[in-house]
Amino acid sequence: MSNTTVNNEIFNLQLASKMIYAYGALVLIAFGTVGNLLNILVFIRWKSLRQMPNSVFLLASFIGSLVQLWTVRFSLAVLNLTGIDLLKNSLFYCEIRWLFGR
């Protein structure tokens, strides 16, 4: 195999891995958002769950998971799909991501 063919194969594999990661991140964001919102709804609506001593910590965990999904995974998915780096284009988004995760 020539050097050009090997370089083309490497480029194609890198492109495929970026697309799989980007679309996989979107699926993860969708399922994670729905799951966390349902968890929050259940813990807020049911009185027996609200009275548990650890319910505040669980609610904080669900909210933290939502923030993590939308600050870290979303920006990486947008970067891999479109090539637009949200961290360079938005100071607000950059600060939020710096606060909540890398």
C-alpha cells in the first residue's frame, strides 16, 4: 500500500470516529436529559421520596448531571459535527464550562 492510501485510510477512520462520537454524544444528551428530568419530577412529586433524608442530595445529583451533559457533552458534539468551537465563540459558555466541568 502506498503512503497516500494509508493517509486516506487514517483520515477516513478519524472522520468516522468523530462522527460516531458526535452522534453518540447527542443520543447520550437526549436520554440523559429525559432520564434526569423524569428523576427530578418523580422526586418532587412523591411525598414519600421527598421525606427521605438523602432526597436533597439526589436532586442535586440529577441537576448536576443535567448541567454536566449540557455544558461538556453538547459543546463537544457541536465541535465534532460542525467544527464550531463554542468555547471560542462565547465567553459566557466558556465561563460556565470552566465552572461546571471540562
